[in-house]
Amino acid sequence: MPTPIAAHETKEFTIILHDSGHIPENVHSGVVFDTDSLFFRNEDTRESAEHRILIDTDEDGSFEGVDDITTGWLKTSCELNETGDRLDSNCQVAVLVSLAAEDGLLPGNISALHQIMFEGEQIDIPFFVELSPDIHTDSNGLPTGSENLPEDVNPKQSVLEFLIFTSALVGFFVAAELLKSDEEE
């Protein structure tokens, strides 16, 4: 019988940007996993305050590398037309940053920088995100998934073998019940 597997559903973890920083201040291990996303929202109440996030994906200490992530400047609000659409399509108050390997982010400590621009002054607030690996385990605590199979085992073949075994087992029980009902007559 298959064992239950503990897995995590992909989620968006919200970080609120405000006039003196962000909440939470850091994201600790076990909160976000690779494949999750960080949702940054500008909740600064000052009229012209702008915020942006820079992420050092290549871990070189600089946030300006070609592979590093920089969000656009997030505004306090965006001007809307009569139908509720933004007049400036580049205006944003929130942004979603994917925490996936294909975006250059691997499990471990990720350095980030929260920049606040207000009245011509820029404030830089460093923070970190501890990205945990998304490891699925069965009820015995053993890793599961095709990446853990020996090289000579084909995952599709294993599923097919399981289905054949299960079908044979069901067939055996059906045959036993039929024989049992024939003997009772």
C-alpha cells in the first residue's frame, strides 16, 4: 500500500513595506521553500514614498549583477481611470518574486536589500530570507520522489509494476470470494 506523503503546497509569503522598514524583518528557515514566492506590498502612507527590493542571487555581495533580482519602484498608489485600470501600466504597489531555482535562487540564506526613496533621500535596509529546500518525506521520514530512485529504476515502470501488482491482488480477492460463495451453495 502507498504511504502518505507530507508535501508542502506552493504559497505566497507576504512582506509589508512601510515607512521605517518591513514586516517581518527577516524570513527564517522553514517559512518559505523553493517554489514559493515572496509578495511585497507597499503600505507606506506617505504620499510620494517608493520602495524596491534587491536580491543578491549570485551571493557576490553586490545587488547589481546581471543575475540579481531588482523589483521596480513600488508606489504608494497608482492613478486609475474610470474603469479601474492603471493609467501608467508600469506603476505598481506590489510585486511577486518567485523563489525558484530557475530564477537563480537556491535553498540557503539569501541576502536582500529593501530600499526606501522619500523626498530625494534613499534608505537601504538589509535583510535575509532563509530559503528551505522543498523535501517531501513519507510517514517514516524517508525521502521520496523519482530523484531518490536508483539510476536503473524507471519511475514510470515502478508505477506500472505497482498497478499490475494491485490488479493481481484485487483479482485474487475477487476469485476467493467467488469460490467461497460457490462452496456455500
